[in-house]
Amino acid sequence: MASIASSLGDEKEKSLQSLFSQPVRFHLLYKSSHHGAQLSTLLSSFDTSGKFVLVVFLQTGEVRGGFTSRSLKVGRKFDDEEAFVFEVNRRSKRFPALRSAKAVEVHFTDSGQAIGFGQQAGYKGSVFGQPLSSTSSPVAVSFGKLALRWMLVCFRLDVGDLLPSPWREVSWTDWTRQSLRQNFASYKLVLETLPRVRALLLGPVGSGKSSLVNSIRSTIYRHWNFLSLLFSVTQLKSYDIRAEKGGSPSALSLCDVMAIGDEDFAGLSYSDTLDIIKGHVPEGYKFQSDFPINDKINGYRAAPTLKDQIHCVLFVLDAAKVTSYSSSLRTSLRRLHTTVSDLGIPQLILLTHVDQVCCAVKESMMSVYSSRVVQEKAAQLVGLPLSYVLPVKNYISQLSVDLNTDILLLNVVNSILQAVDDTLEDEYPGVITGPLPKEQLLTHRTEFPTL
Ligand SMILES: Nc1nc2c(ncn2[C@@H]2O[C@H](COP(=O)(O)OP(=O)(O)OP(=O)(O)O)[C@@H](O)[C@H]2O)c(=O)[nH]1
Ligand SMILES: [Mg+2]
């Protein structure tokens, strides 16, 4: 798609952008001269949701079009208060629809195919005959005529999409991936008596906890990892992350558990979570919401040692849902965060599903730190500073791994080890014997956050 030049040109593109109050980017979906002047082809190019701009290039050299905040469908007439018609010149002008209830209309019948904007939108022939004015703004695109006389281009509008500069600098190269991989594989914890860091994945249902284990293994093993992890886990299950497939275990082990509860789902209770963190709960323990963990359960560790405890808590949150999390879930997350802070355990937020909140990120993970939406989602997370938020995309169906996704996932594993080492250094200043790890490439942590 990117190879089909948009025909708008820099000057007209800037002029069109000036019609919107927020910064926007145009992503080309359809061009009649390339795809054919068929309404059905145009409609099939629309994403199911989003905002769209149709631009018509008239023979006279004039450029006009319409904006709609909804995806177009055949036979649909819809209310769109945001819809407007525009003309693009050196200074562009926008004209609101006269009646928002019929702002946009799509006809596709034997007698005609048309898309209309404005009061009398329709296929009866009102096309770009008259000059636009602030009192009259019907604009329709009739496909019969389009084939002969005009060119129609359709863009998806990515609103407020990219920040002028990313909030974290990353060099998206194979060298970075190799360095992060190497660093992780050879990582030696500063406390030699601690063989492995146990990082606990905590989060609501479906936030991507199990997929994260799968994704990290896929990254390390260099191919998509088939694990039957994607059934909701009801047991405490630890996964060693090997430095390479079949190799010796790395310094990291990830602990997957059932989701944190809210008013609709009983889930993992606060007290059971604390027992896991403190190291009382044996591997494989099956959680029961109506039966809290106590010292009578089989395998209960009454006096857990450092290696039994959780050394890092990872809050795994879904970027597409984080703003709609229930207040009880938010309260649980805050309470856990405060307790974990009081225990002196490092914590990070892993923001998953970032590919679902921003089109630019969906296209390329390289945009993840430039995406305004991702940054806003990250900032809304229980008030944590951005430096504790690591956006990731999980591998969910790809059969092969991808450079940029790998870099984000490798940054997660290195950041966990670094966060634990920083804490251990403070807690055991006299007994640190191991070598200090190499400086991490993407980590910018200074202190543990307080909500
Ligand atoms: N698009 C997208 N989908 C994701 C991502 N991470 C997970 N998913 C999908 O989200 C769904 C839930 O993922 P899981 O890994 O099972 O979530 P979970 O947190 O383990 O869920 P529970 O164990 O039920 O609490 C699955 O369908 C995944 O394929 C992501 O980063 N992007
Ligand atoms: Mg799971």
C-alpha cells in the first residue's frame, strides 16, 4: 500500500491536516486509479473502526472531499456529528453537514453507487457542480462518473498519532537485539547465593500473562513457541527461561498465576497473592477462591528462604482495556502495588496489546515509543512514572519472530534482572560478590515508584 503514492502532495497534505484540531496522519487505504472505481472495492478497504477521509480530485484541478468518524457500509445512513465536507486549496476550508442525522450516506443499488456527505447526500447526481459555501454542503461521489472523470482516494486518519520525539530512545537494529540477547544469556546476578530471579506475573483476566511467557520463550528460542499456556491458569506455575533452546536455565524464571479478581470474577485474592510473594506457596498449588491459603495446605513453606520468594512483580495490563478497568480492579492493583513497595520488591508494568490501540504501532512496533496513544495509556496506569512502563506486543499467531517485537521483549527480561540486582545491592551491601552486570541498553530506572 505504501508504494502507491497518495497523489495529495506535501502542500495539499499539510493544508488538509490543518483542518483538524489535533495532529493527524493519513494512511492510504484506496486509490481508484489503482484499485478500480467500484464502490464495493472502496468499502472493502475500510477498517472496521476508525476515522476516514475521502478525497476527490476533479478535472478542474480542485480537490474536495469528506471526513467521517465512522467506517462506511453499504446501505448505511448514519448520524455523524464530526462529519464534514472540505475543499483543499492553499488554505483549506471545512463545511459541517447541514443535518448531522444524515451526515453520511452510502448507496449501492442497481440504479447507482454513491457516497454522500451533507443534507441531501445521495446518488441522484449532486456531485461537485457548485462551489462550496458555508450554507450548502452536499457532496456526493457517484461511482459511475468517477471511473471516467475523477480520481478518488481514501485515507484512514490516525489522530494525534505520533509524538514529535519518542519517550524512550531505541536503536531498532539487529545489533541491539543481539546485545540484549547476549546480555540476558550471560547475566550473573550480583548475589551469588541467589541462583534465579522469580518474577511473578500479576494482572486481570486476559491481559496477556501467559502469552508473555510464550512470547519471551519465542524470542529467546528464535521461533514461535507452542505452549499450551493459553488456558486460564489456576495453579502456581513457574517457567524457567533458558538462555537458548535446550540450553542451561538463565537467571530468570517467570511465575504465571490465575488473574486478579474484580466484581465479576473471584480470581486470585490479595492474601493468596501475598503468600506467593513471600514464598509460602508450593509450586503447582491450585488456588481456590473460597479457600484461602493457610499453613495447613500441602507443601506450605512456613519459613521460606530468599530463593523461594518472589523477587520482582510484573503487573501485566492490557493497553486496550486499561482505561475501562473497574474501580475495584484499580483498587486491587493499587493496594498490591503499595504492599509490594513496602516489601521492598521491585515492580514493573508490562503494557500488552499495544498493537490494538494505535494504527502506527500495529504497522510497526518501531513507533511504540512515539505513539501518543500508547504514552497516554501508559501514563494512566495507576500513576506510575513512564520509566516503569514497558510496552510489549505478544506473539499470538506469528510463526516467526520479528526484530522490533524481539527487542521489546528482550528489554523486559533484562529490565527485570536489572531491577532485582539494583534492589539486592541495596539490601545486601556486604555480601555482593558477583560481577556487576553490563549497563542495560533500554533501561532508565532510578527509583521504585509510589502510587
Ligand atoms: N493483539 C494482541 N493480543 C494479545 C496480546 N497479548 C495477548 N493477546 C491475546 O489476548 C488473549 C488473552 O491472552 P492470555 O495470555 O491468555 O492472557 P492471560 O493474562 O494469561 O489470561 P488469564 O490466564 O485468563 O488471566 C489471547 O487471545 C491472546 O492471544 C498482545 O500483545 N496483542
Ligand atoms: Mg493465563
